[in-house]
Amino acid sequence: MQTSPTAFETTVAQLPQTQTVLDNVQARIESGRIAAALDDLFDDLSFRREDEAETWPNYASACLSHPICGLLHQDPFTHRAFSKPRGYAGDAVMMDYIYGLGEAGPAARNATPLGRAIFRYMDSRPSARAVRFRRRLIAALIDGLPSRGGSSVFALAAGHLREIEISQAVQRGQIHDYLAVDQDEASLAVVARDYTRFGVEAIQGSVRQILAGKLNPGRFDFAYAAGLFDYLNASAAIALARRMFEMTRPGGITLIPNFLVGARDRGYMESFMDWRLIYRDHADMQALADALPSAEVADCRIFDDPDDTITFLLVRKRG
């Protein structure tokens, strides 16, 4: 009796093709055609991630056995995600790499020439541009608070809180209460070192503590979690959205960003970076909005960054 091949068997059968694609990319990188080769690699991985979902996990694992990993992991950004020195990908140091702050300069200087070239290329990808857009958006929302009589901000999973660097309201002392919560002590140490002069308070805390009511920081004019919801399942995301909305004062705003389904870089992120997120579309974001008490919602917007990589839910509470 003939049986259908398993996903693993199908992937094994595809390995020669995998080798051919990666061999070609490797050869072009080694000949100096780095950007064009990486463009093709990202496109190929994105296509396979979308169109061959059943075999994708095994395919991504097979990619890691190719010698091209030795080239790609010379890039500090790719290597940090893969090696996870803090136990998880997407840490605050990685965000600094995207912003060109903190350890970005030393990381580039200590990399090989090829690693530096790939590092520069990664900075041009849609995911990096979207993260920088997210930072600018948060800073702009902070800057809009004083004109509406607001002066308090709550950042959950705050990382290094680099939006402060570009917020005029913070720099001018117009934000009187800025609470940064993160479970990573190393990130909080950077926040305390760099931003307490602006009145920022950094405290250690987790999503679980927030949801369980063990951490009750108060109510704020603006509550946001820049990169947290990318790691939460649907039930946790809904519960946290409700809790953050509760922590928002009447007339205040809540911002929830999330990497968007179909983001073009996720094939590379999941394979060579071992960086796995929970992606959401507009319907998923609307489900978060629908879970909020409708009588308290003045308005909400769902929109994307210009590269269609991160989607945002912005909710204003009725005053």
C-alpha cells in the first residue's frame, strides 16, 4: 500500500534543492555581492515560510547545517539572536543594534569585515525599519501628552527605553511620572543608569505579576508594551490588553504593537536567527480591542508601519 510521505521525508527530499540555493547564496557572498545575495536569500526563505508551511520547520533546521551559517553568524545581530546570551532573542541589546545605540558600535568594530557588512545590511531590512518606526511612534505619542493635560507614562517590557532619547516631552521635563517595568535586570540597570535623571523609575516585574495583581503600579495617561505581545498567546494577550487598559486613565491612550502576519523577514528570523514570534493580523488586533469594555472605549485604530511589518492597536479611553 502506498502512503503519503511525512513532512520529514518531504524535507529530506528537498535538501539537495536547499543545498543548491544556499550554495549559490554562499558563493555570491564570498565573491562580495553581499546585498544582492542576501536579498535573494530573504526572498527565498519568505516564500518557503509562506507556501510550504508543513515542511518549513524541518527546512529551517536543515538550513542550519549548511556552511553558510558560518558566514551569516559573523553578523553580531544574527548571532546574538541565535545564541541568546540573556536566554531569549530580541533582547534590549539587539534593539540597540537596530537603533545604533549602546553596544552597536563595539559590536560592529569587533566583527569581521564580512560580519560588519551583513550587520549594515540587516539594518536596512523591513523589520529593522519597522522597529525604528515603532520607537518614533511611541516618542510622538509621549510628546502629544502635555497638550492633552497628560504627564504620566507606563512602559511594560521596557527594554532599554530608548524612545526617551527622541522624546521632546521627556527631555523638557514635561513627563512627571514615567514607570519602566521589565523582568530583565540587565535592561533595568541600563534604564536606571541612563534615564533616572529624567524622573524614570525602573522596577522589575513580569506579565504574570501584572495579570495576577501582584504588581499594581497605578494609572497612567499612556500605557504601552513595545515588543511584548509578539511572545504572548491569544488568551494571555487578551488578558494583558484588558489589564493595560485598566491602567490607563480616562482620556488616556493604550498602544499595543505586534509583528504582522506576512512580515517579509520572518523566514530568516526563524531559521538562521532562531527567533520565533507570534504574528498577528488586523483581525487578531481587533479581537484584542473587542475584549475591552466597549463603554469605556472612546475610539481605537489599527494601522501598520510603512513596511507592513508591525501592526498597531491604539485605543483611547473615554474621558
